[in-house]
Amino acid sequence: MVEKSEQSLPVIDLKERQEINLALRQCMEKIGEKLLVLSGKGGVGKSTVAANLAVALARAGKSVGLLDVVARILENRDPAGAATG
């Protein structure tokens, strides 16, 4: 069962997390080559670079899929909203 936390992010129990991780691993095993475009900062053109790479590879005859994800690193916050670490 998924519940909402105080920060409105889903809370997933251990069994459901394990099921999701297994399904993700099984899907990822079917993909031969994987490329990651990362940065610790937003607004630096990661999506543009990823899209251009995907187009270039597709034009070269490769089978391409693109997954653009916004990763959030959660910090502990006090009730006033200030980061605590």
C-alpha cells in the first residue's frame, strides 16, 4: 500500500519496493548498452544532450530508447522547512 508522507512523496513498504526493484532489474537486463547523462546541477543541458545522443544513434541505425528522469535527493528538514543535513 502506498501512503503519502508529510512531504507528499509516496511511501512504499519493503515488499513492494523489492517487487519494483526485481521488475526494474529484469527490464534493464534486456537492454544491451546503457548511457547516462548526469550532473549535480540543474539547467546545464542534460536533456538536450541526451536527446541529441538518441537522435544521432537512431540515425546511425541503432535501436534507441530515452528515459529522462528528475532525481531528487531528499534532505532532512525541520518543520520550518530548513535543511538539517
